[in-house]
Amino acid sequence: MRQIISNTEKRCKAGLATLFPVRIPGCHSCVLALLMACLCLPAGADTVTLRDGRILVGTVTAADAKSVTIKLKSDVVIKLRLTDLAPAEQYRLKVAHEAPTTAGEHLALGQFCLAHSLVGPARRHFEQAASLDPRHESQVELRLEELDELLAEQIYRRILKLGQAGRYQKALDQIRALTQKFPRTAPAGWSARLADSYRQAAVARDKARRDKTNKTGRSKKDLAREMARERDRQHLRGRTQGYMKEASLRRLEALRSEGEGNENRSLQGFRASSSEYEKALDAVQRYRRLVRDRRHLQQALGWQQEIIHAWALLAISAAHLRARQGNWKDAHRWLGLAIRLEPLNSDARRLHKKVGERRIVKSLQKLTNAKPIIKNR
């Protein structure tokens, strides 16, 4: 079944290439999609495409010059005005209801197709009208010129989109095809004026790319060194984020243990978290030395400030714990770490002074309570 659909798709594309020699954006794909959809419909099913793009599947029971009636699969009967349908669907029903036979009818259908951008049917009806009645040749020539203008405008819009997207070479190919097929149309003149600017833009872009690739004549060794430096930056960035996350988890565990009254486990968590913060600070400082652009440098500075502030808060929390345990020496050491990290932290300085005073008082008490040593003679 897949092979059959594939072969059918190839034959449809070949037929569409002959029907539409000038490629219109989306034309081949849309018509091909409709053809493939019709192949997948059950036998005897009719499709009616509305103006908003919806497709009704059922059986057309009646159709005239003003309306069409369709019976859906759910046995619901819908009567639609012809103007509610898509232009291609209106044309199909007009031709099916009453096939044109005279030159006037062909002219009217051609004018309808021209107004709704149905290029192929419009050209066919105009040529048939001229062949049926030579008196309409002048009018048909005017309509064919309008048709060429319409096709040229469609190609010109395509050229503008390609130029806005920076695809200058394809835009130049389309300009060449337009000027060769429709040389007398106004869009051909417009596109010819665009060709020089597109060529200059393409040359400037290629030169900028070469300058960016071979800036200051860098050798392969320099490029390899830059790639290795970028890998180191990515590695250090990942390590910094990992250490910060691990330190935050250890700090939360320590605070939870302190709330539960398990002071020894809390102290172990504070020490482990402090070690992770130290690793993170070392990694982010190495990362700062490798980055060159402003954005990554600001990111590294932000991480460094975040690490220092969190580490200082951790040290103050550990100092409170050791002070409650009566270990003033260790509390004094933790507060000294907090001051080294944040010298302007007023809380750390105030607590450091109080703990230092208590440590001095405790040392004096030990000296006054000490027993004299008597040597035996």
C-alpha cells in the first residue's frame, strides 16, 4: 500500500510540474495534499471546501448556479450558498453545473478565475474564448497581460520573502526566471532593481563570514585551543552548579537536624556544606578567568556573590550551634570565616566580638580555678 501511494505521489508531482511550469509558493504542495486526500476517501464520497479552509465530506445531492446541497455521513443535509465555498470549489461547481460553450461564457469564467487568482483555468478559458470568436482577441490579450502581471506579482512576493530571510542566491535565481518569462511586467523591473542590492548583500555576508572564521589569521592550533577552552568553560559551569546544589542540600539537612535536636549530625552537615561551598567558589573563580564575553562574566559574578553570601550565613548558623554547646573557640573560628567572606557583615562582626569576649572570660576562669603545682623537694 505504501508503494502504491508513493508511486501515485510521484505521478501527481510530475503532472503538477506540467500544469504549473512557474513554481508558486505552496501551490504544488497544497494541490498534492488535496489529491492525496481524495485518494484516501471512500468510494463515492464528495468533498466540498469552504472559504475558511474546512472540508465537508459527504454526497452532493443538488447544485445550481447559486447554491449547493450536501448530505454528510451523519445524514445531516446542509445547503450552502456558492459564495460560502472556496474559489476553486465555486469554479468546479460552475463548470459541473453548466459547461461553457460560447466565447462569452469562457470570458466570464476566465474573469472569475482571474479575480480569484486561479491562473491555469483563467488562461485556458481566455484562449478558448479567442479561438471561438476572433473578435475577442484584443480583450483576451488584455486579460492575458493582467494574468502575467498576477503571476509576476506572486513571484515578486516570493523574491521579497527570500531576501528578508537572507537567501540571496535563491532570490537572484527567481529574479532571473521572472525577467526571462515576464520581461514586460512591472514586477520584472522592480526585481531587476533588487538584483544589484542582493548581490552586494551576498558578497558582504560572505566576506563577514570569512573574516569571522579566519579572524586575525588564526591557525588550526589556535582554533583547537579555543575549542578546548570552551569545553573547559562548560565543564566548570556544570561543576559550579553541581557544587552549589549539593551545598544547599547539605545545609538544609543540617538545619533540619538542628531543629530535631541532633546537634552532632547538624555540625557534620555544616562542615560538609562548607566544603561544597569552598569547591563551588574555587570552580566559579576558575570559570571567571576563562570567560571573555560580558554576559558570561556577569553570570559568573552573580554565582560568586550567591556562593559567598550563602557560605557566610552557613558559618553564622554553625557559630550559633557551637556557642550553644559552649565551644567558644570553634564558634569564634566560624565567625572569623564569615567575616573573611563578607567583611561588611555587621551581624558577623557583632557576634565575633561577643564570642571573643566570652572566650577571654572563659580563659581567665580557667586560670583562676587552676590548682598550684607543688614540687616535692
